[in-house]
Amino acid sequence: MSASDDLSKLSDRAAKAEKNVAAAKSKGQAELKAQADAARKSADAHAASLKKDATAAGADAKAKATDVKAKSSQWWSEMKAKWSDHVTKVHDKRDQTKAGFDAKHAEHRAEVAERDAEDAVEFAYSAIEEADPLAWTRSRRAPRPTTRRLQKASPPPRSGGLRHACVGVTDG
């Protein structure tokens, strides 16, 4: 209700009370007592009605508050679950990408180590040949047991190992 409606009701009640006081002066004691009892009953009924309305409004407010609390709790739980899923997906993607990089890096390191080992074997054969004067004559008769032949068209080394010292050396 608006304030103007409340003021108009109050004004009506005050005018009615003035009429009742004027009528009470002219009436007898018994009639006055009966009228007071009727007014008390009416006031008690009105108070009970207001109390009932207030209790109903309070229960309504509690129900709405409980509903809002449940909805907001459910929303928050959903948001936490969505965020957790998002973070898990990001971590999984990061781990997959990192695993791919690690695998490529390990493969590259293995290739470099293999080339370095082959270069070390070639270098060892060359060192033995230079140290032993008879090795040169033996190497001309039987080829060394290597698995690859180095030629001038071979690609440049990546590792910076001893491979560059053996470029142009061929077996057999």
C-alpha cells in the first residue's frame, strides 16, 4: 500500500472515532460498554488478521530465500565444475604439447649421439691407420667393417662433432 492510502484510512478512522465519542456522550453506560466490547473484538480480529498475514509473508520470504540460496549454490557448484573441467583440459593440452616437444628433442639427441658414435668409430679407424704403418696396406686389401660410406655429397654435420674430419673418406 502507498503512504497516501494509509493516510486516507487513518483519516477515516479518526473521523469515525470522533462520531463514536459524540454518540457515546448521548448514550447510556450499558450501551457504551457494549460498543467498547464490539470495538475491542473488531480490533482483536484485525490484529489477528495482520499477524496471520505477517506470518504468511515471513514464511513466504523464508521459502524464497531458501529457493534463492539453493539456486545460487547450484549455480556456484556448476561454475566450479566448469572451471575445473576447463583447467583440466588446458593442463592436458599443455602436457600433450610438452610430450611432443620432449619426444622430438629426445629423437634429435639420439640422432646426434648416433652420428657422434659413427664419427668416433671413423676417427678411431683413421687414428689406427695413421699409427700403424702396416694398417695402410691392410686397409687396401680388406675394407673396414663400417655401415656407411662418407662421400663428398653428404650433408654437413649438425652436431659439430668429428664428422667433418672424415668428409671425403670412402670405404673399399
